[in-house]
Amino acid sequence: MKKKVNNNLYIDDEERDFFESLDYSKTQSVPNLKEEVEVYKKAAKEQYSKRRAISIRLLEYDIQKLKAKSKEEGIPYQTLIASAVHKYANSR
């Protein structure tokens, strides 16, 4: 069962134990931290935000089922389809 740590973070007992086991006294800050963070943000944005429109023909029945499923999940149906394709392409 996940427990609330702060307003935006919930962790379970295993995660809590892991964080408590870390020895933060041996960590070092990266020189020019702000610049490093920006470099990685830019790389992540370039890697994961490249989207391309495509056309695909699907059965009307499948589209209706996907739309119903997306309503259950509370996300747009195209987002649901993109997520499913991404998971399949990455063998998850």
C-alpha cells in the first residue's frame, strides 16, 4: 500500500526502505548544475516529443472499442492508441 509522503508523492514500504538506505553524505553536486539539467531536459524533449502524424485504417468496431476504453481510462483515444503502439514497439 502506498503512503503519502508529500502533496505529490506516494511511496510504498519497499520504496521507503530504499530511500532510507541511501547514504547521501557521499553524494556530490554536479558543477554547473543548472546547465547540466537543461542539457538533459533538452535531450529528453528531443527524444520523446518527436511525433509524426500518420494515417492508419482500422475497423470501425475497433475504433469504437478504443474510444470506450479511453473514456474508462480518462484519456483521449489517440493518446491511448499511441501508448499501446509505444508499449508494443518497446516490447512491454
